Amino acid sequence: MNADDLARRIVVRHRAAGYLRLALPPEICHAAAAVAIDAALRQVGGVYRVTIYAAQCRLAVSFDAHVCATADVARALRACLVTLPDVQAAGAAAEHAPGERLAPALRDAARQARHAFLRLREQIDGLRRPRAAPGSLQAKLQPMLANALTEKAIINFLNDLVAFYLVKVHWELISQRWLKEPVKNANAWLTVFYLMFLLVRYRKSIAAEAAKPAITRAPAEPS
């Protein structure tokens, strides 16, 4: 790395009395360089906080404006660029830093998850959109499969699944207690009837909505 090239690529993002924030080149945003920069800047009288954000390639320096100036911090940073470890040595040192390995791993996992989701979405769209030859068995079955993959069909299937699961879980209570003593377990039976009423009403509302003919507006007659 050339120190002059690195110095030209350092950009001042914010400067105030006692505070300086810089954008650093990615080549020096690794663990080994961060240690060297921190040590060099803390040798400047008046500097009391040095924070390096490696993922964002940023450096923040807080100092006492009555003791040192922004130029002193800039000169110390420029001087330490010559002694920074090179990129290869920094890469070997970063292998021992868990935080440096975690960010790329998370980005790779997020990218793979997005690709998997897009592939799944393409497959579902391919199933819902018939591409078979007209008159073939696949073309006849394709609309049925497309209807089965709609949001309402999936909700209906999940509702039925939950209903069967509740019956299975409470089957022993239904057969051994609720049927033998219906008056004593009236609250349980009322709950069952109410849930069945909601399920049937929901199904009827869907059926009525599907049976409604499409309303089309007649074209306006020319005046």
C-alpha cells in the first residue's frame, strides 16, 4: 500500500470543535490496521477517544480542542499510514477476529436466503401458470393446481388442519367425558359449537363470494 494514495482517499465527513469523523479506504479497515491507528492517534496530546467502524470504513476521533487541533490529528494519522501492516498480513490477522468473519458470513447467508426465496417464488409461479400444450392432461390439471395454491385455498387447508388437530388432541375428553356428561361439560360443548359455527360461516362466505357473477359495465352510448 502507498501511504500517499491512502492519504488522498481519506475523506472528512464531519468536523467540529473537538471532534473529527473520517471515511477511510477499505484497505486499512481491518483489525491489525485499527490497532496501529488507535495507538498512533492516542499518542497525540488531547485525544481521549478513538473509534474505528470497520464495517462502515469510518474513523471517529474525540479530542480536547484546547490541547490539540484537527491538524495535529491529521498529521498523526498521515504519519501512521507508512507503518500500517499490508493487506496480506491484515487478512491473516483478521482470521483470528470473530467479528471480522461474522459480517461476511451473515451477508452470504442473507444472499443465499434471497436466492432460495426467488427460486421458490419462480417455481410457484410456474405451477400456477399453465405452459403445457392445449388439450393435454397437464393443461387440464394445471388450473386445479393453480386454484389450490391461492391464498384462500391455503387458508382453508390450514383451518381444516387446525380443526383436525384440535379434535385429535381432545378426542379422549370428547369420548370419555364430554359425551358421557354433556350437561356438566356444557361450556366445552358451547365452545365447540361456536368454533364450528365460525368455520361454517367462513366457508359459506367464501362460497357466496365465488358464486357472484362478475359485474361488467356496459360501454357508454355516444351522445
